[in-house]
Amino acid sequence: MEYNDSNLKDEIIKNSKLKTCINKYDELLETYGSELNNIKNNINEALFNEYLITIKSRINKQTSIVRIVQKDNRNSYFIPIFTDEFEYIKGIETFEFEEEIIDEPYITTIHEFIDIAKNDPNLKGLIVNPHNQDFAIDMDSVLEYDEK
């Protein structure tokens, strides 16, 4: 794409949101890097030590874990998980299901998601409390942690 307007060109050259965000990320990483790594390790430990709540639905007598499909790649998906019953209820209220019957909260462990990911490369990760926190956990990092 070519920009012929010199004022617009000057504005683009001087103000890069991407650069600003990367600089802020680097600054936070430098300041809080070890603390962020500790938090990441704590998240991984919690994933492997706690039960996880997700949604199962029944369509035509078939039961399956609900998936959140990526907009830009319809084959890739995330699985929503919830930290507790309150978040599960809020999440169910937020999602719009088309003629699906939601089962009771489905309680499982990270190992079920690891098994899914090992057999389905389209599972990209888990989304914790997608209705408010929307915290993504990459399955590649979960698989890597599992191998340690």
C-alpha cells in the first residue's frame, strides 16, 4: 500500500502503536520478568493440580465439549474453561447457544485437554472465563509443561 499524502505519511512514520506496545511489553518484561515467569509457572501448576470446569452440550443425542472457533481460521478452536461455579454460570448466561442443550458443568482435568490436543492440532488453547477475563492459555505451552 502506498501513501501519497505527505502529512499522513509523516504521521504513520512518527506514531506506531505496534512499536509503543512492544516497547511497553519489553519494559514490563524487564521490570517484572522474573515475577511474570513465576506467575506463569503458578498458572501451569494450578492447571495440573485443579479440576477444570467446561461446557458440554448435547446435539442430536451427541455430547461434546463446547468449542470457541477462531474467526480467522474456522478449523482452529479454543475450549472455554471456568475457574469456579460462579464464573461457569456467568459464562453460560453470556453465550448464545442455538438449539443446544447444555449439560451440567463438566468437571475434568488438564489431561483430557492434553489428550485432545495430541490428537487434534486444531485445538489451539483454553480460554479461562471467556465472558470476562478472556485469558488464553496456549496448548503448546501446556504440552511443553507436561513433558517436564
